[in-house]
Amino acid sequence: MTEDKLIPNHHEKTNAEQAQELSASEGIPSHIRSIRDLIDTVTGRNLQDFEGGDAGFADQWPFPFLALVGQKEMKLGLLLSLINPNIGGVLLIGPRGTGKTTGVRSLIDLMPYVYESNCYYGCLEEDVEIGGIDALCPLCVEKYAKGEKLSSLRPAKLVELPLNAKMEDVLGTVDERSAAHAKMRVKRGILSYADRNLLYIDEVNLLKDDVVDVILDASAQGSYTVRRGQFSATYRSRFTLIGTMNPEEGSLRPQILDRFGLRLFVKGLEDLDERYEAYKRSATYLSNPKIVVDMYAEDTLIAREELLNARKILQEVDLPPDIAKIGLALIKELGIASIRAEITLFEATRALAAADGRVKVTKEDLYQIAPMALRLRRSKFIEKYFKDQHSEEDEILKSMEKFSDKENAK
């Protein structure tokens, strides 16, 4: 099965060659050579004064990612998660009104392209390779026999999990439409629709514990099985988890906190000029969203192309052993137990190098990513627990030595 990818254009061209062509054809400044150059240039643009009323359209126009003001850590972290899903997802932490949800939803126009099932039940060609022809629904069996495609290349989706989602919504429930075929009596749930997409959970710290548990299990295994009476079905759940939370409303369970790769702090803008520019863009967007979307349309297309290049380059990015040793020593020094610290740190640094069009990770990459990947990973409770256990172990060893000495004296 072909791997997930962005729009397959210019595959033989380098990052720099694409930037030069786009620069010449679209009037883009020639100094733009990477995703970060593009973001720094575009987000510094002031929105022109706009006079006008409501556009009157009901279409959905997500706020452009490149129009977000400030919040460099949030924007970089979200882009890195698109470049390399192995980072393990992103958690945005900050007070309300700082643009967390807007930032996540603005990713829609930058999303990679993935192969998505054309079937109501989610059948894919890879199901035949894993479970044989019986793994398909009757309609897809006919299509497969005729050589018809069971999936199509489409933009990845941002699947939002409602805060009040019930367990049957998340996993799936009995499907009355499929009474004629017992194997397909279970309707797909939100986790199945999130396969190969981004699963977004707003206010993740307020989610019910039982729902959190099934999401964690599905995310870790990449699939899950639903049983409803005598019927059962197994669905894929290979999604990138993105969550937001306001610490004022409660903490996050350590178990689910560990599943997020990058932990990004989203604070309120402190620069007065940035706050005023953010206000102008928001006011214009609320009045006529299409104006703002159109203003950044060409830059958004360029960003998608840069993301394509970065995902290509990622396959060649090397993490030198001496750089890896620095990261490992840092993690040991901080006393972090979870192996996900190394996974996130190293995969994110590789993505950062790819975003800059490089094939080798540097110390600077490691130092820039380390705070985002390693913060909130230490547990004072565990540190105290093991410290207490070491004290007990010492007492046991001393007692054993005394006992041994007495035995030898006999």
C-alpha cells in the first residue's frame, strides 16, 4: 500500500529548486528557502485596512495558518507533527483565548493527502492482504474482483472529538443498515474515521476517563475491536493525536499526558503591536473571512509544497550518534523514565532539519526541540517513590549482610 503523502507534485525537485521556481512565478521573495522562512515572512505582514460588511456566505473558511500572529512555538510544533507523524502528537497548553483551537483548525489547508476508503464500512485494499477477501464487505468484494479501487487519495481530515462524546460514538455501534451481512453489523466510530487523519480533542483534560482509556489503547495499538452482542469488527486507528487544555480547568492524567509527543505552551501575546495586528485580522475575518483567506491563499499553496518537500527529505535525514548521545544524556540528567521522550525528541529534531531542507540534525536542532519534547515528563511522585524504595532496599541489604555474618560465625 502506498504510504500517506502530500500532493505528489515536483517529486524530482529539491526544496531549493521549488522555492526558486515558485519565487519567480508567484513573486515570492527569493530569500524564502524553507517552511520557517515562509512563516517568518508571511506572519510579519500587516493586514490591509478593510471596509465592508458581511460577505453573506455560509461556506466554511478556516482561519489561515499563515495569518496567525506570534505563537511561534505552537506553529512550529503543529507543522512538525504534519511533517513527521512519528513525533507522537501535540498538546497545546494555555489559557483560554490564546488561539489554541484556531491554530489547530487552521491546519486544514496544509493537511497531507492520504488514501481513504470509498466504502461506508471503511474497507481498504490492505484488508485483503491482512485478512483475506472475507475482510471486505460484500459490495467491496465485487469491486475488488472487478479490479476497482477501494480507496482514493484525498486530503487528510481533522476529526474533532466532541467533549460530550459517548462510548458508542467513539467506538461504534450496531448498524441497522447491514442486517444482511453479519460481519458488518457494527457501525464505524469516530476513532475509525480518524485513521490516518488528525484526531483533535479540545479540553482533553475534561474528557471522561473511560473515553480517554479507549483512545489511548486504540492509539497505542493502531487498531481496535468492537463487540456488540454476537457481532464484532476490527478497525484501524492510526491517527495523530492533537489536544488542547487550559490548566485552570484541571490537570491531565499522567497516562494520557505521556501519549502526547510535543507539549507546547501557548501564552497570551505580550507585544502590543502583535496584539493589535491579531485584533485587526480577527475583526476582518469575522466580518468577511474570504478576504483573509484569499490574502494568504498563494502563500498557503507554497507552504503545502514546502511540507511535501520536507516529508520527502525526512526519509534521508540522519541523526548523528554524537547528537543522539547529547539528547540521551540530557534525558538521563532530567530523570525522565518514559522512552517516548527519546522518540519525540529525536523524531522532532529530524522533522526540524527536514523543514529547513537539511539532511543532518544539528545540536541547535536538538536544543530548540528539547523544551517542547521534554517538559512535563518528570514525575515527583515517582521520584519520591523510587527514593523511598531505595532506602528500603538498603535496609534489606544491610540486614542480609548481618544475617550472613552471623551464619559465617557459626
